[in-house]
Amino acid sequence: MTTAETVEFLTGGLRPHECRSCGTCVLVKKNSIQHTSIQWTSSPAESCPVFADADGPSALLDTCPKLADSIGDAVRDGELAVADG
């Protein structure tokens, strides 16, 4: 895989999404209803209240449930498309 192909594979289809709960902006791609790719554009522990309030290292959190809900709402509202249809 060439560098251009790698970059496209890793970043293709990512769209900006602002969390409806806290306003944190991330890049999101819905590969399917079950699979969501999220690329943080800032440190989650500094920009997301859920990550900031984590009892342990924020790297151990799977995701922010409020962000997941916000992404789900955006899909339902037609603001974010699912890649497989």
C-alpha cells in the first residue's frame, strides 16, 4: 500500500461532528450501523468532560457515551451518512 493509499484508508470519509452535549469536535465515519470510526482533533481528556472526569487514565475509556449518542442522533437526522447505505 502506498502512502497516499494509506492516508486515504485512514482518513477517507471522515466528517467533522460537534458533540451535541459538550461541543467537542471530532472526525467521524460511520462504516456501518455497528462500526463508527472516530478521530479526535484534540486531547479527549482536555476537551470532553466525560474523559476529563475519568477515574483512571482516559485511554482506558472506550468512548464517550454522550458523543456516541450525538453521532447516533446525527445519523438518524440524516446529517451523517452510513458508508454501507
